[in-house]
Amino acid sequence: MMADEKVLLDYESARGMEKENAAFFYRGASEEVTEGVIFTPRQGNSTAFVCEEGILMVDTNPQWYVQGTIDDIRANHSKAPVDSIVYTHGHIDHVTGAETFIEEAAAQGFTRPRIIGHEDVSKRFERYRQTHPWQNFINKVQFNLPGKIEAFSTVPWIDPDTVYTKELFIDVGKERFELHHSLGETDDETWVWCPGRRVLCTGDTFVWSTPNGGNPYKVQRYAYEWAVALEQMAAQKPLHLLPGHGPAMSGEERIQDALLSTANFLRSIHDQVVTKMNEGKWLEDIIREMELPVSDKPWLQPIYDHPEFIARNVYRLYGGWYDGDPANILPAHSEDVAEALVSAAGSEPILERARKLQSDGELQLACHLVDFVRKGEPDNTEAWKLWRDLFAARAAQERSLMARGAFHYAVSQAEKRLEELG
Ligand SMILES: [Zn+2]
């Protein structure tokens, strides 16, 4: 087993995270990957390039971990001013430590670090400012967060002061850094290549799991451009790959494999969906007919996103939301449909059939049937109990964190309703 993979497995077992996404939440000590390159994996990772006249940071770690990163750089690596901070993309876990770096510079009497990002980063921040209650809510569901966590309302969003469109080459001291824009997980992405040290910072284009190219809770992702970006990164022949989440990877051959196998994974999904769309097929038929890629590579396990979600997102990018069922283009509310069905068929035969499906292990289908009863007869405690049990069972079986988030939310909704019903 390779060292990087072992790091993740040890982390997983130390935290009892078999079913959780160890790569996404992975936190390790700061590590000097190669001379003057300090990699700090803390949920959203950061990298400090220590150059002659200053430090270039790629990402900052999230606000809740950044102070530890700064303390570590100062105590163990460099007292030089931070010249620049590059955002790989505007996600909360990657950039919200910027304010702390700015405050640190002021306290030391250094000039304010320049903040560099793609020109669309600020549009993202603006969207977060507009929708922070929604962001708080949807992240609670996605990550199955306990209690009242409202990070989106409280973190500082520091806009870049230096923006670019396609690419930007900058020098810190004598060191050259190439910033390349791509679409991928987000529309504001930057990947950073340091040719002098052959170090690649991928941002979330590489995160030690099935690419987050389909997230059902969030805005559009871009599978095709993502694959192209991975291929462009591979063409640089990196010796070190510093991902957006999870441990660092070293070795030219392994990095080629990591980047190109991920690109092929995305291309396979993208190309199949597009081919079938061009054949005039609707989404559900495409999903049923296509072959989702399966891989034994440790970085392509569906523990965060799900390959089916990526397929759905490709369809959403090129198509609309219409599912091909004319009853659904100006539809009745699903509760009204359910009520009509339950009053025609009776709730008992539907629940009975659902229980049979449950005992046959057909949980997916059983959920759909029970859904009619819990909506059509919202006071039916048997329906709510079955609904709760079905989703609890599915959560226990499911590898994808994003799917599990929805299942856990269903369980908590059922428990809430059962408590109301007494
Ligand atoms: Zn991330």
C-alpha cells in the first residue's frame, strides 16, 4: 500500500470513520513535502511556498483552523511576510482563513498580502451573502450536521484584489507560479503549478474520492472541463500533488495515474450521458441504461459524491429540468397526488406491499411506496415508522456521504413527525 493511502486508512480507523468521508475531513500535521513547500491538511488544505522574499499561500484552510496553520509556519518554517494568497476556489473550507492572515500581517507591520483569485470568486461570495440562510440549511442536510451550525453567516468572505480570466503567471522573489483557470467542481477554479519545484496544487479538482461533480444540493458542476483540466495538469508531469482534501501524493507515475484515471472516470460518465441525450432519451432512461464507471483506485471510491449524481449533473448542464413526463411539466403537488392515490387504493395495501419489498431488500422501491402514504395520510404513524426505518437502513448501507445526508434528514423528519403524532 502506498504511504498516502495508508495515511488515510489510519486516519479513518483512528476516528472510527469507516462510514464517514475521511478524505473530506482529513486533518494532519503540517508537512514539508519538498524543500520550502509546507502542506497543511485541515479539512480544506493549504500550501505555503516559502520563497526568498516572502510566502505564497495556496488557500488558507477554513477560518476555524487557520490560526494553527499560521502558528505552525511561524514556529517551524518561516518568519517571512505572506506576499500572496491564491484562492483555488471560493468554498468556505478553503478561503475563509484569509482575514486571519491579513490581521497577522498588520500585527507584524507587513504589507497586506495580495489576494488572488479567478474573476468569478467575488460573484460566488455575493451569492453566499445573498443566500446564507439557505447555505446554512443545505449544508446541514448534506453533511448531517448536528444542532445549529451557521458558518455561512459568520465567516469572513474576503474578496480577491487581483483577479484574472484564463491564466496568470506571477513571481514571488525568483519563483514562478502559474495560475490556470478551469471549470470543474466550481466555475471560479484555479489550479496552481510551480514549475521550479514541480509541485501541483489541484484545489478540489482532486480530493481523494469520486469527484464532487454531481452534488445534488448545490449549483452546477462541469464534468467535461474538469476532465480536460486533469489532463492539462498531468501534462505538466508533477512530482508532488497537493489536493484540496486528503493527504499529499508524491511520485510522477502515481500522480499520472491519479489524474488520468479520474479524468477517464469523468469522461466516461459525460460521454455516455451526451450520447444518450443525442439519441433523444430522457434522464431516467439514460440513468437506467448507462454503465456507471467502477474503479478500485483509492481516489475513485464513491464515498462523497455518487457517480449517478455526476450523470444527473451532466444532463442538467446541457438540458432543462423537464423529465419527459407531461404530467410533470405543470404538476400537481406531490402531496395532492399521494392523497388521491391513497384514497383510491387505500393505505394498507400500499404499506403491505412496501413491507414485502423491505423484506426482499428492495429498499429503494419501498421508499417510493411509503412516500405516497406518509404524504397522502400525514397522520399515519405506521407509514412514518416504516419510512424512518427504510431510510435508516439505507443510510447504514450507503457509501456516498451526500446520499446519506438526505437519508439521515428523512430519518430526523420522521422522528419529528412521530413525536408530534404522539
Ligand atoms: Zn473543498
